[in-house]
Amino acid sequence: MSAAAQAAPAVTIPEIGQAYGGGFFSGITRDPDTGKRYLNITAGAEHELVGAWGKYGEKIEGADSFTDSRANTEAMAASGSELAQKVLVLDIGGFTDWAIPARDVQELQYRHFKPTTEENWQYGRSGDNPNSEPVGLLYTDESPTQTGIEAFQEGGPEAFQDRAYWSSSQRSAHYAFGMDFDVGFQVIYGKGVELRVRPVRSELID
């Protein structure tokens, strides 16, 4: 995990959806290389951005992590991604270490903040998340259900829109991972497509 992730000594784990660290606590991931655990914090809806991931056909070094949102985003920005550059200059609640969520960080956003009552689309690896705590299992029609957190339910002030969002995890020179927040499928999109982003930040647990 990049040095920008702020250490949180003697952390008390918040409740999912609890206001925390400039946003709302959205779950825990573990870095597969170091074993370190991180709190992930999702920004409020007012801070969403829209844009292309980057240049179609350009492979970016350092943007392949499924857990390190900040490192991916910094690599994207260095390569010229305007979307990533906009996220990196965000100052929300006094915190300036925001990022585009990595693939497995983004999965937690859908798992815990699913806005709709629609059945989940059982597609590919949707829901499979080996780097979350607890690990994520493949979605079923009914799991996850619509979030019980009213502010994140469809029509609520913090709700995700029922459309596709970018992650910062690159799949190839042409594609990057994203997620549809209507029916919950994780898929790859061409990098030139304009999708939404809900920024995140992370804090070290241990």
C-alpha cells in the first residue's frame, strides 16, 4: 500500500456506513503482498466525478493492483489521466489522499451500499473478493440485498446511481475494471468510455 495511506493507531473499527475519515466506512481489505489490513472510506455522493479512465491502447505501469487504490490512481495521473488527476487534488473533510477505488475496494462499495432492490446479475466473477475481510463470495440473485443504510438507498442523498463506475484496476492496454451499480456485475470497459467514479481513501489498521 502506498505511503499516502494514513496509519490509524489503536483503530476502533467503525460500523459499515458510519461517517468516518471524510466519508463513510465501506469495509476492510488486506494487501495480498504485505498482509496489512486497511479501512476503506467512501466519499459522499457530492464528490462523484465522471470521465474516461485513460487512453485506449496504452498500458500503464503500476495501475494493476486490486487493493491499492492510491497507487493505481497515482500511476494513472502520471500517465495523463485527467480523471485521476482530478481525484488526486480532492480535499474532503481535510483529507487529501483520495483515489479511484481499486477493483476489490470497489466491490465493497456495492456489497455494502447497493442502492437498488434489483436482483443481482450472476456474471463472471462478480462478488468474488479474496482480498476483503471477510472474503467476498460470488453474488446470488438476492445477495447482496439493497443496503439497509437509508442514506445509500436509491433516492437517498449518498446513493450510488444505478449505472457503471470505474475502478482504478487496469486489465490490459485497452480495458480496465468497472462495476455496474444497478445489478452488480463486475466487467471490463474500454478505457476511453466515460463512467462515474466514487472516490475512496484508506487507513492502515495493522
